[in-house]
Amino acid sequence: MFHRRNNCRLCGGETLTLALSLTPTPPANAFVGPDALHDEQPCYPLDLFFCDDCGHVQLRDVVDPEALFKNYVYVSGTSPSFVRHFEEYTQSVITSASDTGLVVDSGSNDGTLLKFFKAAGYSVLGIDPARDIARQATEAGIETRPEFFTQALAQSIRKERGPATVITANNVFAHADDLADIADGIEHLLHDDGLFVFEVSYLADVVEKVLFDTIYHEHLAYHTVKPLKRFLAKHGLDLFRVHRVDTHGGSIRAYAQRTGGPQVVDGSVDALIELEAQRGLDRAETFIGFAAQIDALKTELGGLLNGLRAEGNSIAGFGAPAKATTLMYHFDLGPEIISFIVDDSPLKQGLFSPGMHIPVLPSSELYERQPEYAVILAWNFADPIILNHAEYQAKGGHFIIPLPELMVR
């Protein structure tokens, strides 16, 4: 079900230093139905390692990707803010693309991003291993192959459809163990003047904002620009532009081209490399302080919630994103603290949270049960959640935002 790799997945270096150890968890999206409530779900190590050779931060323990992604339950289209984000994303890419043509999205999910490219006149192809989601996307008009993106698949697509004008990979460029094979596939499939554009969570934001709950088994790589630039160059791709975006608490959108492509390298790449050095992200010892910050937040939130429960208050969770699994396990937020979780995704309603088996219910249950407090586990959407559920507050309910800093509203 899982294995431990012995070298860096970017540079192949074998000197890896333990940087941060979090509580072992089940796979973050391993929700279960009522029939599996009595089945014990295995937990896997959640330890971050720093590569002493190139500075890349990563998990060494790799859970079988078939188990993680074949029956995936997250879809982008259920989040209005993500829909808007992908619309802006499309316009940003189009301004840099040389011409319309084929857009291939690796990890295309429900096709939300590709819908905007299709509307702009591009031909589109999604690649996503989640079989049901891929089928639904295809039925909705976005052709999606239920596969993992590999070099072999890239060769097949190029033979069938020709080179790609644009290849995108959002958040998934951190999900794969064999990044070298993916990078080689991208280089092969990409047109000579094409664009490879990807977004990943940015380690600078993870550390600065103590976003430790973005660390889970699907996310094998925690990227900074310096190791990425070196890795891409090794695989025939030049990183020419990187800028920071707000998604997932803080990410980077990176633009690359085939070596010798027409795009001019701007100052953004070197600027972020310099920032990373200033923040100490190129040194393993920086993460000792990161661990201390996490422990302080755990003490603060645990003190608040245990006090509220001792006073007889009921507490729910709002949102069941993957990050909630890390947060709940590392902060000991089990069923004795959180009675139930509400989530707007029909794919998760009626299921039970990974390992702890807390029921996930429709958001209407927030009003039916009216708990005194609701911890926003999907804290990156705290503002729209609070805005959309002002009625809950009007009836006396309170929202607790656990990260990046503890707030009660």
C-alpha cells in the first residue's frame, strides 16, 4: 500500500534530513461509507524531509496512487471561488500563448479549467485518473482520459493529436512520485513555442503562515523555486516566469517552455529564489522553528475547544477538505470534540471522515442542529463560508477559524 523512497524525487540525491514529523494519518480523502465504519483504516507516516543536495522538501513515504486517486471525491466546480480563479487563470495563460491549439490539462478533475479554454476557441483534452469524475467530465463535453499522465501517454497523445500549445497541471505537480517521467512527457508533448503552466502550494507560504495542514499523503512535494528551476532545466524545460497566487493559502503559478523557446525570462524567478534564501528555506534547521509554531497553535486551539466542551457547548466542523485530516489528527480533534462535519459537496455527504469516522452531512444540518460553535476546517474559504451562513451566526452560532491564526467570529 505504501513504500519509502531513498532519494530526492527532483535531483536524485540520497542525503535527506528529517525536517518535520506530523501525526500519521490515513489518506486524507479516504472517506468511508456506513458499511465500513467498523473497518480500521491504516495510518501512514507524515514526515517531511529536506534534500541536502538541492533543497527540495518532500515526503518519502509514498501511498499507492491508485488508492489515492482512482475514487477521488474532490471536484473543483463545487467551489465558486475556484471557478473564478480558473477563469482568471485561463485569461492569464492566453495572453502569453502564441496561438490557439490543443490544451492538455494533467489532473483535470471535472474539467472546470478546460471549459474556459474551450470557450476561448482551444481544443482541449483532460487527463485524470479519477474514473467517475473523468467520465462525468467527458459526458459534460470535456473529453477526459481516466489515466495518470506519463511519458508514454504523452507520446500517444502527440501521435494522435499533435503537439500541445498549452499544458497545465494544477496542484497535481506536487502529487506524483515520478516527476521525472512527467517532466519528460511534458517536454515531448509540448509544441516548440508552447507553454507549460502549473500551480503548486508554495513552501514559503506554508512556513510563513503555518499551513501545516496542507501536508498530506497526496502532496508528496513542497516546492520552492530554486530546486524547481534546476529540475526543469534537467528535463529540457526553462522556467521563465513565476508569481504568487492566493489559492490554498498561498501558491505559485509557474510558466515554463522548452529549452530555447521564445519567451523571455523575467526577474520573477530570481526574485523568489532570493526571497527563499532570506527566509531560510534552503536550510533544514529552519523547520525546527516551524514545528514549534505548530505546537503553539495546537495548544491554543486545544485549550479553547476543550474549554468550550467542558462548558457543555456542542461543536461541529465546517468543510471536509483533504487538509482537515492532517489538522484533526495532529491537533487531536476527534469525535469527542467535533460531533459532525457539514460540507457542500454531495460526493462527501453521507460518508464518514478518514480514520476518525465523524459523519459528514449537508450544510443544512448546521441549522437543524444549531451547534454553539463550528470550526471552519476549510479555513481558506472562511470568508465566503461566514458570509453565506450569516443566519447561523444570527441565531447565536459562532465560527472558529483555526489557521493561519486562531479567531472566533
